[in-house]
Amino acid sequence: MDNSIHRSQKFQMLKEQMQEAFGDEMMTSIEVYAFLFRVARDLFAASQNYLGRYGLSDGRIAVLMHLRSAPEYRLTPSELAERMFVTRGTMTGLLDGLEHVGLLERKLHAEDRRMLTIQLTQKGIDLLTELMPAHIQRIKTMVEKADLSEEEQKQLLTLLLKVSNGISALKDC
């Protein structure tokens, strides 16, 4: 049996069970959540598969891109954490891994020797130069394959922003 048909049948059975348990009025919200979760999981897996070939993750590539766009390819760890909306502890882990493979280096801050700056190495610049055109093309192809018009892409962004604003309800519980 085709895997997508099997998945569709399983989803239909689950949907029927959920309708019995929670009623029709909750089904649309549950379907939105479940499908958004599945899309996010699939998108993450595809991205990790591709970036993993380079020893990278979404977090690591984001660090490199922030450094690439910074003056002199340099930022402090706290600036990076703030730009990426992550904790300093999370940032430390990302920086340790990237430094270990030579894509960035920690240096003493020019004005305050108690602080560090993080600087992209030439190896990091070269990797981004090699990787990003193909990565961007993959993203463009995904959107084209989804057959979204420019207007639909803008609508999707608006809707995803609304969903993003609602995620706090899951955290507050």
C-alpha cells in the first residue's frame, strides 16, 4: 500500500476518534495544530539532512549568517544570543561546536579585555560562499513546488506570524 495513502487513512481514523472525544468545534484547531506540527517536523528534517552534510544545523548556520552580516564579521556572544532569541547557554554550545571545526574564533574584545568577540574565520566565509547559493536555491525550489503566488506567500507569512503569537498559550500551561 502506498505510504501516503496509509498515512491518510491513519489520519482519518485519528480525526474520527478526536471528533468523538472533543466534538466538531475543536477539530479545526486540532487539525491546524497537527498539520502545522507535521510540516514543521518535515521541514526541519529536510533542512537537517542537507546542512548535516556540512556538519551544520539550523542553529549553526544562523550563527554563521549573523556573523557574515556583521561589521568585520564580528559580534559578542551576547549580541549573537540576542539576535537569535536564544539563551547565552545555548549560544555557548553553538559557538563551541563551530569553533571546534574552525569556522569561527573567539578573540579578546578590542575595548574591554574582560569580554570576548566572535569572529568568522576564512574557513567559515568560504563555507558560506560555497553553501548558501545552493541552500537558497533549494528554498526557492520548495516554494515554487508549493505553487504559491507572491500574494499567497505574503498571506502565509501573515498567518504564520499569527500562529507564532499564539504559541505562548502552549508555554503558559
